[in-house]
Amino acid sequence: MHYLRSLDPALGGVVAHVSDLAKLMTDAGQDVTVITPNPEPRPSTLQGEGAPKIVGVERPKLRNALFTRRQLDHVMSLTDGADIIHLHGAWIPANIQIAARARRAKRRYIISPHGMLDDWCMSYHAARKHVFLSLAGRTFFERAVAIFFCTGASSNRPPTTSTTPPAASSPPRWTSPPSPISPAPPRPATRSPAPPATARSSSSSAASTTRRASRSSSTP
């Protein structure tokens, strides 16, 4: 079962990826369902006979981002019998809700960030994203069965006027969830402690003794 905010092809790569993946899985004999609040328009790969099952649900009503309890109950009811829930995107509030319900019901879920954890994406509105990760995102990622990275860093750089083609994307790979927040930097090195007072006193005493001995030897 896939959950995606919209199937509108105008949104670009994520929609194309999900639609192609769902169609390939269906062609391989898997029972695939795509749940979305915006089922139309949709890519041609999700239309016609033999296409994956598309289920439209109500759009999130809370700030146009979060499901109400009733809406979330309905979405989770559609996942009954699913082997796994595949959530797409790193910063989608509804994904956090679905994942939390899945954990409570002991259902497995995986995440495809679609490049949203790359360096440039993390640097854009960095403070907001680190707050998001601190409040809910860390658990969201760490409790996933797996995270599926399917894009290279170059595909998420800001648009430029360069005509140089981007580097090839890295191949898809499964990996265990990383820690989204970097550890705190090491503390700066502290100054060496001053020598003990007794050591300084001993040095001063020895110097004084040497000076007295020198004066005595020079007296006729």
C-alpha cells in the first residue's frame, strides 16, 4: 500500500516514481493500492485495465496538512491486510500520523524520502526541519522497517542555468534508518592546568638558595 499526497503528473519526479513502481509491482503479480487525497489527474500508468488500484480519500482538514481523527481512522482502515505501508516524502505531516498509527497497530512501514534528506534540502529552512525532526521526525525515521533511497544528491540541487547534464543518480538501495540529526560538535580543547603552587614555591626556593650561595662565594 502506497500513500502519496497527490497523483498530479505536473508535480514531477515523486509522482512519476510512485506510479512507475506501483505499475511494475502490479505487472509482477502484486496486489498494489495507492491511497491519495488527490487522485485526479493521474499518470497514464495508473489508468486503464491492469493498473494499480487507486483509492481517493478526503484531503487533510487541519491546516490542509493533518488528518482529523475520523479521516485518519478511515485511511488506516484501508491498510487492513496490507503487507507493508510505503510512505513517500520526508516532511509530510500526514505521513507522521500514518506512521504513528502503524506503530501502534504493529504494522510495518517504509519510507522513501525522494532526496528530501540531501544536503541542499536540509540546508533550506534548516531550523524548521530540525525542529520537525526533534518533535516527531526522529521517531518517524528510526522506527521505519527501512528507508529506500532512490535519487542521487545532484537531483535535488537548486535549478541552475548550467547546460552541464547532472550526474547519474545512484541506484536504489535499502538501508537501515540513519540518525537525521547530527551529533553535537566536540567541545574545544581546554587550556592545560597551571602547575601546583608547591612546585612554584620549590622552584623559587631553589633559585633563592642558588643566589645566596653565589654571594657567599664572592665575599673575600
